[in-house]
Amino acid sequence: MRISRTPWWYYVIAVVLGALIGTFLVWRTRTTAIAPVGAPWFVSGVLFVLGIVVLVLAWQVHQYVIGKVKEIDVDKASTTLVLCKALAIAGAALAGYYGGELAMCIVWRDVAFYQGLIAECSVACAVTVIDMIIGIVGEGWCQLPPQEGPEHPNAKKRKKRRRDAAVAAVSRPADSAKR
């Protein structure tokens, strides 16, 4: 199974879509009697703890990749990689969402209600950006070195050495027969 790195533009799309949704929802609440939600402190705390847990799991997989740990559970390693990818994309989308809410609420910073909302969205935006970075770094830490197979960078060198050795072995008996 071959898993590639998440392209950088996935994060850009997630941030833009999140910002559009967050901006639209705050704009929509201004024309209705519904107040914008923001992000409770508990949510920011849970997101931060989740990021730390994923970072620790990715560090354990990285220890295996660099050879400091001799064996690791394959399910744990693959689950950690999926968690890193999901955390990075979700962090990007939520950073855009809270950033969009923040951008719309900044205009009303003189109103007491919006001051609390601005503080909540600022912290949530910072935490989700940290989560996105943790996910990207963790995904890099979970990347295994290429196996000794046909796609390995040294495979062509080995194949050329074997071919040269075979050519040399074939040409030697002919040279000794002439003498």
C-alpha cells in the first residue's frame, strides 16, 4: 500500500472553505435574532489536548522510523498516520472557520458580547493552527523510508552493478582462452 503526503493545496482549500462558512454564518446571524456561537473554552482545550496526543503518537512512530525502536504495531502506525492527516485537514478547516468568524466580529469589537466572542475565536483559531501544524509535522514523522524494492533509489545502481559484473564475467573466459 502506497500512501502519499497530503498536497499543500488541500490545506488552502480547507482554510478558504472554513473562512467562507464562518464569515457567512456570522453575517447571517446579524440579520436574524440568532447570536453567533464562537468557540467555548472547553472546545479549544479539547482540540489542544487532541493535538498533543497525536503529536506523541507520531513521535513514537518516528522513533521506529529512525531506528531507535525495533518494532511497532502496524495498526498503531497506520492509525497514527490517518490521525495526523485528519488533524491537519480539520485544523485547517477550523482555523479558517474561526478566522472567518473573527474577521466578521472584529468590526463590532466595541460591543461587550462581541469582545468575549473575539477572545474565544482568537484562542480557537490559534489552537487549530497549532493542530494543523502538528498534523503536518506528524505526517512527515510517520513517513517510512523506501523499502528495498524496485522503487528504491538505489535499485538502479544495484541493477547496473549486477549487469556490469555479469558482462565482466562473460568477457573474462573469452580473454583467458586466447592466451
